[in-house]
Amino acid sequence: MASQYEHVTDQDKPTAGFSAILMKRSFVIDADSRDPLGTSPEERIPAMTPMAPVSGGKYKPIRRTLADGGCLTNAKVVPVTETTMFAAGDVVRVVAQADPTAASSELGTIDTISAGVSITLVANAVTAVVSGDIIEVAENAEAADAVILLSDVDLRNADGDAVDHGAVGVIAGQCREAALNYCTAAGIALSRLQTEELPEIDFVPATAGA
């Protein structure tokens, strides 16, 4: 059977997690961006990082993970599966695990972070959280024009200063789920990425039939 990617040339088949590329977009990465999973030096954004525009049109990594426990509306501490994507001052939102395509609800602003364990809000959570809900940074959540970064980008210049940097991202094609520099808990977070932000990307599971 003919594949929808059969016409893609070998030059369009990179090794950084993409099996095929159908469409790309040029964009500018904001100098304040950081590797959301901390797998690189913080100023380097690795290839395969999902990105979306923030205010002003520049792009930053999409930063989200899953709740690792519940949080009531009168509590400030939200247990999460990973914390590297968050920073004090981030406004965070929650998406119910029952419907990863639903609109998110604001939780509040991060005050402090317990590395690898939880985030603590400045004020009591505006809405309740249950284990498995998506916790995401509001600045570019549910954004249109999302891309997956094609190549590593270093945001430091020769003097060591953080600078905006031009980049290329993939908006349509096929890539391996396991290659994404994205929420390691995956699950419904990946469902949200695929259905809401990158519907033209065919994410291939690590195991056939998974």
C-alpha cells in the first residue's frame, strides 16, 4: 500500500526523530527560553522540542507535565511528575485527564518549587487537581502555530549573552514519540499535543501497536 510519505525525498528524512517531513516553518526562539526537561545545558533547546508562540510572536518550549497527586482548591502544593519545566513566577493551568482536548483552567502563580516533587503556588489553587491531570504553563498553552524544533539551538552568543535565535520547526510529517523532548509522563499530555497543537504530525509509538 502506498504511504502518504512515499513522495518525501531522502533529503527530507533527518535522523533526529523524524521519519518524514512534509512541511516546515521558520520562527524565532525567545532568548529567555530554556530546555524544559533539563537534558541539555539550560540555554540549549534540543531538537524535537515542541514549541509554540508567546506574546510578541516569538517561540518558547511548550511546558507541561502531569499531576502526581491531588490538590484541593484551598491548598497551594501541587504534586507533579517532573519540575524542570517550571520556574517561580510561571502562571500554571490545569486540564482534566478525562478530556485532554478541553479548555484549561487557571490554577495560579508558582511561588517555589520542590525539585522533582511539587510546585507551590503563591495563593490557594483556584480549582482542584486530581492525579493524572495536565499541569501546564499558561504562556503558550493551547497555542496555534506550534512546531517541533528540527535542530538543536544554542541561545548564547560568543560573549555568553542570551539572544533570540532563528530556527526551523516541523509542522507536518511523521516522528517517533520516544524522540520528543517533552513531558516524560506522556499519556494524555501527548494526546493534547497531537490533537490541539500539532494535528498534522503523525506520532509513531515506540512499540508497534502501542
